[in-house]
Amino acid sequence: MDRVHCYSKVDIIIYPERRICGFIIFSLGIRARGRDGDMIELDGSEGEGGGQILRTALGLAASTGQGFRIVGIRANRSRPGLAAQHLAAVQCAGKLCEADMDGAHLGSQTLSFEPRKAPSGDHVVHVGTAGSSTLVLQAGLLASARAEGQVRLEVHGGTDVPLSPPASYYRLVLIPLMCRMGLNMKVNLVQRGFYPEGGGMIVATVSAPPSVDPLDLRVRGSLLGVEGVAFSRNLPEHVARRMASECRRRLVDVPTIRIDLDQGNGPSTGAGVVLAARYENGLVGASCLGERGVSAEKVAELAVQGMRAELIASLDVHAADQLLPFMALASGPSHFTVRTVSDHLRTQMSTVSSFLPVRFEESGTGPVSMSVLPNRT
């Protein structure tokens, strides 16, 4: 297996068939262990069996200082093991905490990860393909939740690609919710990148608070309005305008609605819509990316349908599973409702409880009431 040391101020570039890693040698430090003094052992085939277990483990290892070993990485996928975007997440988290790693190479189904310091610094990660930069950012933001000083993450890759949250979902949904938990996070979309060319760029900055605040979303309150963005690159201007117009037409019953247009040229071609419904004490989002042969009106219709399905809850299903680890790090109990408990959310509960003393409670259906109860005694 490969053994890699990752350190601050060093760019990691991951390509589909080769790996380039520049690194600087430092003296060895004390390796962090789990709460019982041993490496945390994880099985990547459990739950949804994809990359979520790995990303959450990376983020929690860096933020808590606990080392882990995972086997069966992405075992339930047609091409198991570390793909480019997963390896980029490994390198991103590894750089943040100067981790010692075994198995950090493309195709690897086993990884050992041992943090050596608290996350900090200014880091650049290139996925090298249209692999999702927002999924890499998931690991990086969680890793930075207990950082020393400000962290800056510059991630290059696909910002708006299938099977991952679009970049604007962070701005409209995830970052506002994280800020309510006292996490000073900002995400700047520098350039959009679509499949298959990629070429996108996101810059995130994080200033970790002394402690993470809990989030109580049991009482959602009234719907205040919907905001969103219709975006396109290298396409006629009418594409984004038609998506925005169709969203407004299908949301005439909403108190207020604002759909911004984001049009222009770029290194790759694509389009999509991201929507966020804001309540007095809740926030849910949905999105849809354009595809060849699918009309702008249909893209908008699917985005609105997706959002309306989430309006019964205080968090959408994607925000729920992404915020769960932050809630487990919080200083007190968090509460929210969600349309359904997805496989991703159940996988998150299992992974988080391997790193932190926390209980989860759920009750009801449509929506499900969830409580995240950290044990700080």
C-alpha cells in the first residue's frame, strides 16, 4: 500500500489514471486514536455503501483527531474503491490535518487515516476531472469545524454534476444553516463546471467557533418565500430565462419569489435550477440539472416538484444528512423534521456514532421528527 504524508500549502492534483503528490517532510508527531485508544474500524459496504461513509469519516477524523481504518470502500458501486473525487476528498482532509495515510490511491478499497494536528491553513485541491468538487467540499468543511484559525479551501472540478449537490445549493441552503450553528463559513463560486469537461472552481473559507451551536427546527413556522437561481454556460440566453419563468409560473401560490439569472460562457456547457424555500424557522432546497433533449421548462418543472415534495419538513433530505455530523459536534441537542429517513441519513447516523458519543431519536412518518443528542458528560 502507498503511504502518503500530506502537509499545508501543497497542491494535490488527482487525474483519472495517475497521481501526483507534492509533499514536505516534517518530524513525526503523536498519532490520534479513537476514544478507546485504538483506530476506529469502518466497513464501507455498510448502509448505502458509497462514498458518504468515507467523506464523513474523513471530516470527523480531522475535526476530532481520531484515526480510522476503512475496508470495502464503495463496495456497493459498479466500480468499487477510490475514484478521483473520493481520492481528492482524502487528500483534502489529509492536508488539513497533516494526516498519515495508507491506501490513498485510485482504486483502493482500504484506507488508514491518522490525523497529526488540528486542521488549519490554505489548501488547493484539483479533482482533475468533472468529479464533484462539492462532494470534496463536504469532507473539507466538516474537517474544518474545529479548525485552528481560518481555513481556506480552493477546490477545482465539477461544481454542477449529477449525483451531487450543485454549488448554488451550498449558498442557498447548507451555508445559511451552518452559519446558524455558529460556523462562520463562506462559499464563493468562481466558475461553474459541468460534466464531462469540468473546469469549475469553488473557494470556501471557514472560521471555526469555540463550540458548535445546536439547531432546533421542530417548529418550522410560516413559509416566507422561495429564492433560487437559473444558470447556464455556453448556451443561448433564453435557456436560463425560460427556466426562471417556468419556476415563477409554477410557484404563483408562494408569498414571494426571486429567481436570479446566472448566464455566461465557461470551460464546460450546462444548465440547471436550484431553489430554496425559506420558512420562519426552516429551510429546504431542491435542484435539477439540464440534460440534452430536456427542455428548459421541464428542468424547471422537476426542480419545483422536488422542492414541493420537501415542503412538509424543516430540512430537505439532503440537508438533513449533511448537517447531522455538525449536530453531533454541537454543544447541545438538535431537532428537525425531514420527509423521510434516507439510506444516506441512516449511514450517517452509523458513521457519526463511531466517532462521537451521540444518540439519535426518530418518531412519526411524513415528516419524521429527528433528534440528535450529543453526550458531553
